[in-house]
Amino acid sequence: MAEIQLRNVSKRWGSFVGVDNFDLTIADKEFLVLLGPSGCGKTTTMRMIAGLEDPTDGEILIGGNPVNDLEPKDRDIAMVFQSYALYPNMNVYENIRFPLRVRDGGKKADHDAKVMRASAMVELDEFLHRKPAELSGGQRQRVALARAIVREPNAFLMDEPLSNLDAKLRVSTRAQIRNLSHELSVTTIYVTHDQIEAMTLADRVVVMEKGVVQQVGSPTEIYDKPANTFVASFIGNPAMNLIEGNVSNGNFSATSTEVAGVGGSDGKMTLGFRAEDASVVDSGGQINAPIYALELLGDAVMISVRLGGTLVSVRTDKSFRAEIGDTVSISVPTEICHLFDGQTGERIG
Ligand code: ATP
């Protein structure tokens, strides 16, 4: 049982707050992804769980036991980092076996079987005699994975493990990590700033910004019901369109934009909608403005219009043809709109 609890965990250096009051229970066997921009506190959170960093405040429990005072090696968790940290003089077999040797001393015990099983899981069984220098980046990363697997830990902590791989290898290794975590049924906490990785891997995603948890939810919840404008603009590609304006009697208005029936109370509000949820119509749409940019994506055409200082993107049919500067009418169905408080950025409703 490796439920991991963070109870009001904070990390401060002097007056700087790296992680602010992180409070979450990660279920046994859950795949949790910490997502956010550079410097938001993902790695610090992970390092506190691992025992590499002491929390300034709060308590961490693994399997119900407080671990604040336990050394990293006594926490029974395995870490995989973006730098593989393999021993260059040891071959693949010895690298994978290394944590078992540290644990059991020189006794070979059942090391052989464990190394074979772990290496087979990451499809490295044919490379056991090679040194790290004779492997590709993806193969090295898989050695690091096998070295984590072989320990049969209570939990995996992975910090941007794919960031040194090229795009194609990243996709295949991503699938392999998800599969392994499922097969091994081990609680996994995974750090990334890549939203696609987060959406494809996670049972739940924690979105962080400036040390503060912004939202915790399934990938679908985070995408469909972002808690605030930060999450709305961080998740999705292109980012959600966010238009600042005013609501009066339930109707939203901003530059070249009138959307009726959005609800909310009167005052400053931000209207949000995704590029794929809006469409270009012949006339009568709620946004009417000249085309600022037009991108052919192959399966679709992305057009953008400028409303004051804000760029609004709409994904339209691949057969759409127009020139930059032509005025388009954009239909934004009220039911697909998101409404956020104009001051706090918090979701309304
Ligand atoms: P990245 O994606 O760039 O790795 P991150 O979200 O993992 O970013 P952290 O490494 O957790 O971010 O850092 C969070 C904040 O704490 C950053 O602003 C960082 O500069 C700061 N920080 C980290 N370690 C220290 C330290 N030892 N002393 C002071 N500030 C630190």
C-alpha cells in the first residue's frame, strides 16, 4: 500500500516561496502528473517526497507512515530523472543490478532473475553487455527505467524522464511508461511541463503555478472545466481564447464581440472558448473582425483575428479559403463558453 500524502507542505528559501501549502493525497497505484511552467515548484515538490529536500512546513506520509525524518534510501521509492545518471564503466546488466547490490550487499541472491525481468520489460535484454556510451538516448533512458523497476519500490518518482529524447522516441517511450506503471501497479508521480505528456499519462493532473496548486483533476476535467484563466490558457493547443470584457444582464460584450446569455453577474468578466468549439459562418456570428493570420494545418485551417490586444483563434474546415484582412464572422455557441471573473480569473459556475 503506497498511498502518498502531502499535508500542507511548503518550501521556502528566506522569503521566497517555492511550494506553497501543497495538500493532496495520491492514491495507491495512481499515476499523478505534476504539470506547470518552469519554476512553478514541480521538482521541489518531488524532491521533498523523495527526501532530497526538507519541507519548511507540513508533513509527508507514505503508506500512512510519516517520512519527514527518513533518509531517501529508507523511503522505498525509485527515481528516474531526465539525466539518466548511469555508471559509464558498468554495462547495462550491472547498471540495472546496481540498486540490488547496494541493498543486498555482494550476495547475488535472485538478482539475475530480477535484472532479466526488468530488462525484458523495457526491451533491453539484447543489450545487457553494452556500456552506456554504446547506447542511444532512448536505450539509456530505458536502462534508467529498468534500474527503477528492479527495486520493486513502493512508488516511482519521474522528473521529466523524456525531455532528452527526440519527438518520435518520446511518444513511444511515453506509451511504454504508462504501460509499465499499469503492469507493475505502482504509485507514480511524474513531473513535466509538457501538457500532452500530462494529458496522455495521468489518472490525475496537478496544475501548478508559482508554487501554488491551481487545479487537481482528471485530464478531461482540467481540459473541459479549467478552474481559472491560468489553467485555461496553459492546457490545450492553441491555448483557450480568453477575451476580457463586461457582462450586463447575462450578456457579454467586448471589442467586436457580443455573446448573449452567458450568465454571471454584472461586471468585468473574461469569456473563454476553445478554437475547435467555434466556427466561421457566412454572417450573424458574435465576433466580426478581419483575419489577422491564417495557417493551413493539413486537416484544418486555423484562422486568427485580433480583438484589441487579444488574439482569437478558430479552427475551421480544411476547405476554408480567405485572405488576410477579409472580415469573417465567427459563431461562438453560448453553451461552449467558459466564464471567468475579470479580477480573480476564477471560473464562474
Ligand atoms: P523546471 O520545469 O524549470 O524544472 P520546476 O517547476 O521544477 O521548474 P523547481 O525546480 O521546483 O521548479 O523550482 C521552484 C522555484 O524554487 C524556482 O523559482 C527556483 O528558482 C526556486 N528554487 C529551487 N531550488 C532553490 C534553492 N535551493 N534556493 C532558492 N530557490 C530555489
